[in-house]
Amino acid sequence: MAIKDIFSGKETFKSIFNVDKKLPEEADVTKKIKAPRALYRTRQDIATWRSATLAAESITHPNRTQLYRLYKDVDLDAHLTAVIETRKNSIMGADFVVVDKDGVEDEEKTALINKKWFRSFTSHALDSIYWGYSLIQFGDLEKDEFQDAELVPRQYVKQELELIVDNLAENTGTPYTEEPYTDWVIGVGEKRDLGLFLKAAPHVLWKKGAMGSSADYLELYGTPIRVLKTNVRDNTTRTNGESMMKEMGSNAWAVIDKNDEIELLNGQASGGNEEMFDTPIKRANSELSKLILGQTGTTDEKSFSGSANVHERVLEQVIESDTSFIEDVYSDKLVPLLNVHGLGFEDKKIIIRNDDKIEIEDKAEIDLKLMEHYDIDPEYIEKEYGTPVEEKQPETGSAADIQNRIDKLYGDSKS
């Protein structure tokens, strides 16, 4: 690098030398929350979901506190967590590279982003798909590396008003879209988007209800009731009988007269317990899979090979959408912030590299050449190109072969 480039303005001292930059206390939006309080979990139901949604969607006084409290409960669902991690890890596990305007990788800048702060930022940005708008605060800059990128507690962010509030019920606070905050925070997501958790919540709540009912059913009918029938009226003898029944175990028991009866009315459906409880739970899980992954074939253990291939392609489309989303966030939000701090990302892009991806035309050309020397499984052709194929039968030139070809072209003459 020539010295003249520095004085001509083509390069800056910051792009040559590592200069530490502390996060100014007045630019730290988290400092505007004087008494932060955790969102406690409470019992949730459909009525809570409806009221929380109405409060969050209010035009004049939007308040997402109750909704985020509900989301914390929804986020505990095991199946929902699994499908979100499946989708999210497809991005988090990818290779992130920095390229110039010609698409050539800048290895120095690539090394600059392959740090913990960048992964934290990416994770928080992707979470906006599920939680809604995410405001991310960057920490100190030391040796061209941010020390952290942390999520500002969502309940204190009124993104519709672009404010950080200290009192959750108020609509006045600190405007984080003004200086000096703009150099240290990035907001990701649409301001009125409530995230996919809004649609997931009812299914999780219904599923919890089914599981709770199943537990109640098992408690009542899962273990047999013990009954001691006796016509003894002696209190001592009867008390001894009751003590014996009590000490036999924890399941229900009764001491009754020989002429008395105990009847437990079992309201189970004709299909049995599985029809009553497992079916609603499985339905809720499948709906959550379709909501997050766009399909169920990659999570349903009973998926068949043909349909699973289709579902895999649907999942790939979902991941491609997430890839475009996060790359837009990098270009529109992150790169400008990095340039503000003099990290030299002018005319640079952060992209996700996929070296294994081959254009379908190139793949078809490769496969055609392979078919000259090798047999290729028809299932592979159907999976890669989506074209149903059958194994080609050798033709002998006989009248039967000619008739078969005519039938395939024009239909069976007998029909």
C-alpha cells in the first residue's frame, strides 16, 4: 500500500492500524433501562393469546409485554424448538465470506467477521423471524472486533415508535434511531411484525392442554383402584382394613359395604387413549413443522421416500429465503455500521458460500456424461430433477415393441 493512497483519501488510518473504540456510555441504549425486570412466566391460554395480540397490535398504544411473556412459554415447547433449530442451524452452520463487487473473496475481511460477535448478531437477527423485531446493541470495539452483540430486552423496545422505554406501560422514552445510538445499534425486522410465534402459540397451547388432559386421565385410570368390601361394623376392624389399603401403595382405594358399588365412567373414544390424546398432539406437532419448515417430511418418521424428496426441496426453499433475508440484513444494516467505525467494508458484501451447489444445467451435463459409462439409479434422477422416470426396457424391433410405443404415444387402442 502506497503512502500516497493514505493522503489521497483512498485508505484511512483506521483500515491500517487497529484502533480501539469504547462504546460511549451515552450511546448504550441498555443504560436507559434504569431498573430492568425479567418477564415472569404465568399460566397461558387462548384467551391470553387473544388479549396479548390485541395489545401488541394497538395503533396508538402498542404494548408487547404480555405477548413476549406468552412467547417465553411457547419457546419451551420441545418440538417447536427442534424445528426452529433445524431451520436456524442451516444458516448458522454455513460459511460466511466477504466478497468485493466482482465476487472475489477478501480473505482478510472474511477473517474479520468470523468472530463470536458476528455469530451472535446473526443469531439475534434470525430470531426476529420467530419473535418479531430485534434490536441489537454492539459493545466495545477492540482490535477491529466487537466484544459482543447483545439483544436489547424486547419488552423495553417500542419499535413502532422507535423508542427505548423504562416503564413498560409508557410510550415516551429514548429515540434509538438518533445519534449517538445509530452507530451502535441495529434493528432487524418489520416494526409491526409479531413473528411466527404468534401463529405457533395456539398450537402449542392446545398441545399443552391435550398433554395435561392425558396426565389427568392416566392419574385417574392408569392404575387400578383397590376396593375392600366388608360388612363389619366394628370400628377397630374397619380402621385396620383402611390402614392396610393405605399402606399397599399410592393409587386410589376404598372401603365399602358388600352391597355398595364403585363405578368409574370412562369417557374414552372408541379408538382408545391414542385417539383421544396422541392424535391432537401429533396434529399440533405437524402444524408447527409446516409453519416453521414448510413441510413435515423431514421431521415425520413415517414419511415415504417419494414425498420426502419433495419435502426436502421445500425445506431448501425455506433456507434459501432465510439466506436472502440475512444477506440483505448484512448489506443494508451491518456493512454500513462497520464502515462507520472505519473497518473498510466499502464496496464489500457479506454472503453465504455454498461450494456444493451446482447449477441444474451443469449437473445435468455431468450426469449425461456419467450415464455413458455408468448406470444411474432412477430415484436419483427423480430426486435431483423432479422428473418421474422408469427403467428403459431394451427394444428388439419386434411388432410388440412397436405396438407398445404406439400405445404410449396415443393411448391404448382397446380403451
